[in-house]
Amino acid sequence: MKVSFYGHVRQYNNIKAEIDANLKEVIESGAYVMGPMLKRFETELATFHGTKHAIGVGNGTDAIWMALMALGIGPGDEVITHANTFFATAEAIWIAGATAVLVDCCPDTKCIDPAKIEAAITPKTKAIIPVHLYGQCADMPAIWAIAEKHNLQVIEDNAQAIDAAGSGFKIGEKSAAATTSFIIQKNLGTFGDGGAVVTNCAEMDATIRKLRNHGSAARNVHSFGFNSRLDDLHAGVLSAKLKHIHAWNDNRRQWAARYTAGLQGARNFTLPVERPGYRHVYHLYVIETKNPAHRDQLVQFLNDNGVDAKTHYSIAIHQQEGYPWGKDARIAGSLENAERNAATCVSLPMFPELTAEEVDYVIAKTKEWDAANA
């Protein structure tokens, strides 16, 4: 049996009529950039998040750095994030001209460790960017409390956790903004690149709308800005998919529960942790080998047996070749947990359209490798 890592084509075929209808509407309208489909999707996305505003942009990286720029954060400022996430989170800080300050993650959830944030704060610190890693919310109440105490802004990197929730809180509820990516691999993905910023701040909304469109809020009137717009064809795909995202994430949770039940008692790897009361939406289902030397062996064994296992993110940001590439960066304290996560992570296939037979096959092969490495 072969089990792929992504189910993009299956998903399209399941709602083909809805997606095709939206694409046809856009094509026949003649309005492909900043048109009515984008406006419709932005309204739908804001409603979904429970925020006042949503702004579609070119990709998730742009969403972060434009949010930073809208807050006036740039050269001479520091922004705290963690080291075991996708490179773009820190990259966006550098694009904005600020200094990336890397702290460690929690040993269980792999999200940013609030206990490490406060020790990293200096007079230059202006913001915190927690990443809702793998589909689970970071400890936002603790992060919001730190931000309030030190008068810091919070931008949530929500590229992996749309529709997730914490225990008694929502993503973006008390932050300046939450950003997301719509690249096809995400739980809510388009057929290419895309991103968005959601916010309750009218000033941030207005500023990012100008930044994404060459600094323009009216035809022929420009200030400093960029070209980073979510086009209407992508908005049409996302509008069709948004109606299904909660159910699709329920499917992901179902498959995650099946993996967890089937892999209990493993000797050579540990399983994901879901915090009590949280809604983890399992963008990725990540196990960790207890011995870093075993990680690549497990991935190779699964690949050889038809299971498209992968690694996310196997080189921590500060361990990338040439770090920090002439950019301003600071490591605050030990990054032991982040480094271990990078060295031991294995992502098993995870998408809503998996079948029980496929999940059970992945479980069987993973257990087979575990037994052979007793």
C-alpha cells in the first residue's frame, strides 16, 4: 500500500462543484484582483475568526511582516519568537528590519515556552510572535499576561492552526493580529500561495490594506507600500473550502486519535501531546524518536514501505547554515528543547481524506519498525 502525505486532489474532487462554481464566477466577472470574491472571502474569514477585519495578502510570510510594519516595528526593535518553527516566522521579522530573538519551546507541546519569554525581554523588545505549532494553540493567556505587563504587542502566527482553540480563549482574541498562510499544504489551502491577517484594530486593517497595494487606498493615490494581494481566484477556492474546514479538522482529530491509540506503548518514540481543553487541529501529526540517530532510519523505513513520512522542521532556525546571514538575531537562553525537537521529529501522513485502512497501515509499519529496534 502507498499512503501519501497530502490529500489535495481527493479534497478537490470531494467539493469540485463548489470550487469550480466559484472559479467560474470569478472568471466570468472579469474582476481578478481586489474584486468582489476577495471582499466576500475576507468577510467570511473575519466572521469565522470572530474578528472585525480580515485582509487577504500574497502569502503567510508577508502577513507577518506587514503586521509588524503596521505596528511600527522595524530597525532597532526586537521581536521574540521560538527556534523550532518554519523559517518564515523569523524571516518576516528580518524583512521588517527588526531583530529576531529566539527562545525555547515547551518540551511537551513544542509551542513557545512562556516561561522563557520574560527573561528574553529587553528595553528594545516590542513584540512577541507565538506560533501555534502543528495545529495546537500556544499558551496565550500566559503570553498575553506577559505582553500586558511589559507593554508589548502580540502577533499570532496561525499558519498551522485555523479553527484551533485554547481552553477558554480564541486565537487572536487579545492580540494585535493573527496571521495565516493559505499555501496548499495548510488545513485551509488554496491552489498556490496566499495569506491573511485578521485583527480587531481598524487602524491596523487600514494600514495593511494600503501596504499590500502599493500604499494605495484610492486609485492613483500612493504612499510607500508593496504588491502583496490575495487574488480573487484563490479567494474563490478558499471561500468554497472555508465552509468545510471545521468538519475537515474534526476528521484530522479523528485520525490523530486513531494514531495515538494504535501507537501507544512504543519504545522508540513519543507521541504528540494535546493540552486539556484545547482543540488541536493536527496540521501535522508529529512523533519524536527518543534517539536522534533513529529519526532518519524511521523515515527511510516508512518511505521504503510506501508511507510518505516527512520531517518538519528538521533544522532549527539558529542551526541553519550561515545563521544569522548578517541579520540581527539573538539567542535568549538554552534552546535545548527546540534543538531536540528538530533532531527527532517525524511527521506521519495527516489529511482529512485519509481512510481507516491507510491510517492502520501507517500504524502497522511504524510499530513494525519500533519492534525491530527494541
